[in-house]
Amino acid sequence: MSEYQEQKSVGLLLGEHRDGEGILGKRIKHSGARVILFDEIEKAHPLVLDLFLQILDPGRITLATGETLDLTRFYIVATSNVGAGNLMEMSDTVPFRTLERVVFEQVDQQLRPELVG
């Protein structure tokens, strides 16, 4: 998601004009895959994360063309490196619960609650 750090990224994903599908629309419509991967979501612009929430909650996305795509049969996968730096600094003897707590604290600081829930 590092390519989508600016507000104009929404147009790239959904189409910038009524005649364009955008990258996301093209991939969903013209690929046989039923998996969408959002890699390193913490790097995306907040408006792009709003799109992600739209996909997760109602299971659909509306393109610039006005077409609404149904994503209820898709697997949505999001990855994040939030907390990875802290984990790399910790020793091998730290209990798993401590590692988990450190990561979730970082997640709570960097990602919106709706994404975490």
C-alpha cells in the first residue's frame, strides 16, 4: 500500500473519471482470483483505508463509473508491519503474551479502531 499514500490514490484505485474502472475495479472484474491482498495497510492514505472499510463492512465497492462491485465472495487479506521493529529489538526469552501486548499497543496507536476490530 506504499504506492497509495496520497489522497489522489483513491482515484487510482476506483477510477478518476466516470469512464475509468481504476486498478481495483480492473483486478476484481477481470481476474478469476477471489482474494484481495492489501499489503502493509498502515502505509496507505486514510481515504484509502476508508475504502478498505467499505469493502469489509458492506462487502462492496463503487467505482468512478458508478458501478458497484459485490465482494461478499472474496477473501480480503491485510498485512501490516506495525510493531515489527519492537519485536526485532526484544530478546528470544520474552513471553509470547508480552510480545502480543507490545504489538497490539502499536496497532492501537497506528491504526483506526474500526480496522482493528
